[in-house]
Amino acid sequence: MRIKLKTKQLKGLSQQLPFEVVLEQPRDVRGFLEILGHNMPWNETGLSKFGDPIKKPYRVAFSVEATDGGYICDVHPAFACYISHLLTSE
């Protein structure tokens, strides 16, 4: 699933980690999303409709492209739901 994350949204999401995150290039964003994906509560949020609920996907971020004011991110659909939850609960 392709989603667009604005720079401001990424800064808000980076508050989920206990250290400062430098997001200057698409590879930085992809790495950050992978780390954020490790915190995703796989069994608690009803994400089983996207596959085997017991087995968390190995990767949740597949590609990231820079755009004006943000990044286009190709992510696992369940991870997109998790990001949406994090952004709306801020």
C-alpha cells in the first residue's frame, strides 16, 4: 500500500522512539519505518485479516520516495493501519 507521509507527520511519529531520529533521505525514512514497525502490536489490533495473525511480516516498509513536503512510502497494509492509529491518537 502506498501512503504519503508529510515531514510534520514523520516528526510526530519519531516521538515514539527513545532517541532522536534524523530523517534527511528516503533510506533514513525507510529504516525509521522498519524500526517503528517492530513496535506494532500484531495480535492486539485485529490485523489478522492481512495474513497469518501469529506471524508478523518480516518487513513492513518496502520502498520510500521523496516528494515535495514528504515521502511516498510503500508499506504493509497492516502497518498503514498502525501508522494511521498513531497519527490520530497524537
